[in-house]
Amino acid sequence: MRLFLVIFPLLACGCSGISGKLLIMEANYRYNSGNYTDAIFSYLKALEHPQAAPYAHYGLGTLYYTIGEDNAALDRFETALEIIEDSSYENASLSYSIHYNAGLVYFNKGNYAEAVNSFRSALKADGERIDAKRNLELSLLSLANESPFNAAGADEQEQEKLQSKTALLEYIRMQEMNRWRNTEWPDEEESGPDY
């Protein structure tokens, strides 16, 4: 009851930013609960609030992707990115999430070139995310495997390009593994046998 007494005056006085954020929270809760219809309704209501609109489009995109509507998901991700780019609003975390999830959609559709572009854009927003690096590597490998370089009769120069890409990806993978291993298990000082 106390929470209602605090929130209701804020909503009644026309605090658009707060009510938009509350709608996003409500939609996220409904989405995570599997109540997709009500989540869509809440996201659509949140679109009326300019500060919440990019989050609402992103939420709708992830929801559409969950229910198998890949093209609708990509449309929502694109709209969210347009809003972010057209305004002075900048949020690296949201930008990363939009690009990353768009990459997942493109990858699942078999459009590896667009997946590569999306994962690269995600890494521009947040270069420390290993999941995007791994998915970028997987997308590049998938793209290389479907490319005409693998066709029988490809000339030597094309084969060398493919081999250099594969070697580069293997080097990046090994560097990431070493970096992860070094952060997880720091070198311990040798102090002699432990009796």
C-alpha cells in the first residue's frame, strides 16, 4: 500500500519518464513469466513515452524473436537503433544488446554476413563481451564455410585467403582462452610443497 502511495502521485503528476520505465518493468516481468500477450500490450503502451521507446522496441524485438517472428524482431531492433542514433540519447549497454540480439536472429536465419556485421557493431558498443566475440567467430567461420572459396576448383589465391582467415580466427580464439584463463586462475606463487 505504501508503494502505491509513493508511485501513484508520480504517475498522476505526469512524470512521463517514470511511467514509461514502470511500463517497461511491467512488460519485462510479463515477458519473463511467459505472458507474451500482456507483455506486448505493456511494451506498446511504453512506446508512448519517448524515453522508454527504445527499450520498448528492444523488448518487443526480443519477444518476437522468442516466438519465432524473426523479421518482426529485426524491424523492432532497427527502429530502436534509429531512435538511439537520431537522439542525443546514448546507452552503450542497450546498443550492445540490440546489435547482439540482431546478430543472433541473422545467424539463425543463415544470413552470416549480416550476423558478422551485427556482432561487430555489438563489440564496438562493448568490446569486452566474450559472448559477442565467440558469436562473431562462429559467424565468420560459417560464412567462410558457405563461401565459394570452398568450392572444388577454387584457385590457390582464394584458398590462401580462406586459410589466413581461419588461422586468424584460431589465434583470436586462443588469445581469448588465455585471457579468460588468466582472469579465472591467477598465477599463484610457488611456496614449496604443501604438507
